Amino acid sequence: MCTLQLPPQIVKQLDRYRKHYMWSGGDINRKGTCLVDWEPASRSKKRGLGIINIKNQNKALLLKFLDKFYNHANNNLAPHAKNPVGSL
């Protein structure tokens, strides 16, 4: 999710599963009514339930990845590989 943009169909299906789980308690066969509209539920905790918006989260992670890529932030190197070690 942090290196690839999720297609809209995947985001829609993930939201469908999350809504269904939240309103029916995980029982796939149970039919029920939604207690709250999804839009207000996905707002921040101060104004809603604080459910993460997958589309916005994916965009934020992609931007974070691009920032690291363009700024050459390579944190995967071992500490001894960053600075010259030993005598010259």
C-alpha cells in the first residue's frame, strides 16, 4: 500500500468489507441496517469514529515514499556502512 496506488475498485471493496464487519459484527450472512452513515464515521476522532480513509492513507504513504526516494533517505544501510571504517 505504501509503494503502489490502490485501484478504486480495491478501495471500494475494502470499504465494503469494513462497513459490513462494523455493522454486522463479522457475520457475512447477517443482514442489518447501518447505525451511522459511513462518511461521518470516517472523520477524525474529534468529529466522528476515527476510521481511517484508505484512499487518503494510500496517497499519504505514496507521498512519504516519494519524499524518501527523492531525498535519498536510505535508512536500510547498516551503521558501519554509512561512514568509512578502519585505517586508510
